[in-house]
Amino acid sequence: MLEKGKINSRQLKILAMLYTLGSAILIVPSGLTAASKQDAWIAAIVGCALGLSLLLLYNALGTRYPEQTLIQYSQVVLGRWAGTAVGILYFLFFFLLSSLVLRNIGDFITSITLPETPIQAVHIMFLLIVIIGARLGLEVFARASEIFFPWILLLLLVLVICISPQIHAYKMLPMFEEGIKPILKGSLSILGIPYLELVVFLMLYPYVNKVGKAGKALFTGALLGGIVLIVITMMCILVLGADFTARHAFPSYTLAKKIHFGEFIQRIEVFMGITWFLTIYFKLIICFYASVLSLAQLCRLRSYKPLTLPMGLILTVLSLIVYPNIVYFRNFASKIWTPYALTFGLALPLLLFIVSSIRNKAKAQG
């Protein structure tokens, strides 16, 4: 194996939750509300339910090939040439996803917190930490997630509690104003970001100590992350209103700016920004790690670590050209990303599962 480290089911659960939150905690409330207005929280529930059902398929594949990654058993199931083609497509998907996540953090910092800072500097500094983490290995950054996890939960809890006095229930009314269609449309946005992207965890299955517990851990982590997204979306609507949430690129950060106690406790949104940085960091490092690991396996290398620096340099450039501005990204995320991600998060895993089932059945009968 290219990766010699091992993680336990608890670490996988934490990584799944942090990955599910990732950049979604910044951008999902806006996209959901733009599609579903004040019913965005209902769309979030529907989208989470659809997304969690995908994990049954992922777990079925992961447990069927417990010692192989998605790239490796694609070649076993589909044959050398077709399997390699699918592996290349997955590598490109993971790498493109890495560039999008990196650009999300760059847009956030340069538009909200440090507007005078060149986005290139932000990308390079953030990516250096990601490269270091990826080189240290899965076991190291999984343990790091355990250290930061309680603090992330604490800060999220502080956000919800401190903003609660500013809730106005009437902002959630009228419910089902335009029927079920906008709710279903909104649910697709949260299905695309982040649930279809959870297919990346099929690259981590072989490195879980007890693969039999991996499915439950992945489901629990994604469920907890989904609950947080639902709550944050609901709070944005109840405090900021559906119109403001839909227009603002990062409404959850604006939500944190609303927290103040008199004249002596204000501007604590910086602490909430730390939460977003941490969740995005772990999503990015998982995507980047999966991309370099998949490329190493496709090229049959002995180690993925020599790839981290050159791939990081390419990623820095790609993140700058992947989309021109944040308005373009919002249109891309709402109209293009979900159909694109369905190919990798549903169609190809389902194809692998069906072909694998047919081959296993034929082998048993033969």
C-alpha cells in the first residue's frame, strides 16, 4: 500500500463531518435560499436525506473491496483499460474539486476579511499547510482532526446560542409559498455540495482499521454535518431573512457578525471565521490527498509523496483560472455542478456495483 497509516472509525466519522461542513457551511445557505427562499431549511432536510442514501452505495462498494481504493477496484471490476479510464476521470474530479475548495477560501478571505491581500498569496500560504499535512499522511491529519473537532463544535454551539435572541419566526413564513418544486430544486444544490462529493471517502476505506464499522462512521459523520448545515441555514433565514441570505455570498459569516453583547463584546465573527478555516482545511486536504494518491496508483508509483509539491503548484494555478469571479461560481454551483457531480457520485459507483454484482454472480455459478 502507498499509505501505511491506519485510522479508526471515530477518526473517519470526524473527518466525514468536517468534510461535509467544509466550504458548504459558507456557500450552501445562499444557494439553498436562492432556490427555495424561506423554505430553504426544508430543502436542506430533503437534500440531506437524499445524500445520506448515497452512502449505502458507497459502503457496499467499500466493504466489497476492503483492501483496495476506488481507483484499484475500478480496474478489477471494469478491466485494465476501462478501469484505468474511470480512474483517470476520478483523479481529475478530485483535483478539480480541490481547486474549487481552494478558490472558495481565497474568495472568502479576499472579499470579507483581507480585501487588500492578493488572492495568490492566500492560496499559496493555505496550500503549503495542506501539502505538509498530505505528506505527513492520513493518520497524522486524522489525529489532528480529533484535536480541533471539540473546538469546532464549541464555536458552532456559541454561534447558535448567541444569535438565538435575534430570531424572528415570521421570516420563515409563508411555508410552501410556491409549492414543492422550489424545494426539490434547492435540495439538489445541497446534494451536489457536499453529499455527492463524499465519494472521495472510497479512497480512504482500505485504511480504516475495521472496515465493517466504516459505513456507520461515514453515515454518522455525514448526518451530523447535515444537521449543522440545516441549523445554520435555518438561523440565516430567521435572523437575516431569505432575501438577504440569497443575495449574500457568505451569509453564515454575516450571521456571526450579528453577535454582540452591549458595547464590550463585539466583532467576535473572527472566531467563527476560524471554524470555517478549519472545516475547509480538512475538506481540502482530503480532496488533495485523494487526488495525489489516485495519481500515484494510476502510475503505479511506490509513494505518492513526490507528487505533492508539483501537484500543489499546478493546483495553485488551476484555482486561479477555474472560474473568473464569485458570481460565475454561484451560477456554476447552482446549475452545473450537481449534474456533473452526479456522474462521479452516483452513475459511476452504481455502474461499478452492478458490474461487480454480475461478475460475482457469474463466478459463483461457474
